[in-house]
Amino acid sequence: MIFSWIAQRRRDRIRRQPMRSDWSQIIDRNVAYVHRLNHDERAKLESDALVFIAEKNWEGCKGLTMNDEIQVTIAAHISLLCLGFTDQFFDMVQSILVYPDVYTAKSHTSIGSGVLMEGVSHREGEAWYRGPVILSWADVLEDGDRDNDGNNLVLHEFAHQLDMLNGRVVDGTPPLETQAQFDRWQTLIEREYEQLVSDCQYGRSHVINSYGAEHISEFFAVATETFFERPLSFRARHPELYEIFSQYYRQNPAARFDG
């Protein structure tokens, strides 16, 4: 309890500080989405970003030198995801590891009869229970340059972290406030996930990226990207899903894209 109080006081102090002008310029340059925010939203994004920059352990991997641009850019994307939340700073995520580009990692694939096939896979990012989050800097930059293509690696990986706030098992359902919300969420998310799987199998058009058909947890993460970056199409094709995402994230991205 005392630790929580001390942490909150520290965060309040950090958030009251003005963001350095050169850091604001980094956000303007690397996070196209911020130009859709109003004054109050931009102010909250910057104050929250200061907390992420101060509290997380930032590490460059495979020769990448960590610098202000990397930290500020990624922190701004995380803050966009959490813009509607009061104090969501992903306390379980201690470290953010950043590679210069796509990286390789060991993979294990079940081929039946209890046999696992070991290999390597190329990855843009990963989110681990209780951290760390791993990101490709090249992909963060590419995604930040466009705010309407439905792709945002940082939103994707930290959506997984929201999913894991309920525990190690990722099931496409973040913590919700009431049983009624939980029941409706589960009904809709499972129905929409199955619809995407069917659309992919039969070659039908879809707004949500087909990677969401891999698993219901990936569906939530990919749908989150679409919710923020293609909200008008998302709302038109998936109105009920858009509604529950809007209630959960406490944001209405479609209003930022109208007009």
C-alpha cells in the first residue's frame, strides 16, 4: 500500500513536468496519429509518455543504440492505446527490448504424438507475461508514418499485455468491469473471431487483418490495431464489436476520422 502511494506520487510529479520541445517534435515526426488528437488528448498522451520513458528499462538489442527518439516514439504509441485509462502503466512490464529490424527467435511447433519440431521464426515483436515487450524499431517507424493502414506494432503487442492482465493465459478478453460486460464481450469476440476465420478460409473480404484468424488472442490484438487506425471501416463492418471496443478503451477513434 505504501509502495503504491509512493509510486503514484512519483508518477504525478513526472506527469506535471512539461515535455521537452525536441521530444514533442519527435512525436510530431514519428507518430502521425497524434495530429488527430485534440489539445487535452495530446497533453495526456505526452504526460503519460513521460512516465513510460522514466519507469521502463529500455534496451537496444543486436547493436541498436538506445536513444531519446526510440523511447519517445514507442512511449507515445503506448500512451495512445491507454488514452482513455486513468493509470494504466503496465506495471508488470519491466523492460522494453528494441531490435533494429525483424529478428529471429527459436520456435517450437507440435507435429503430433507429443513431438515438437524446433526451429527459428522471423518476428516483428513479442509480448511476454510479466514482460518484456520486444519490438522491431524499423516496424515501429513504418507503422507510425501512417495512421490509417490498420497496422501498429506497439498497439498490437501492448494489447496482448492488456489481455494478460487477467493472467498468463491470453484469450482475447482483457479485464472488464461487470459480469454483463464480460458475457457480452465473450459472445461477440468469439462470434467475430469465427467469422474472420471463415472469411479467410473462403477468400471473403474482411477489414480486420487475416493474422487475427491465427488465435483469438491475436484477433483481439489485430482488431485493436484496426479499431484505432481504420475505425470508420471497422464501425461499418463490425458495429457491435466497435461499440464494445469503444466502451473498453473509452475512446471513439471514428470521431477523429470523420470529416
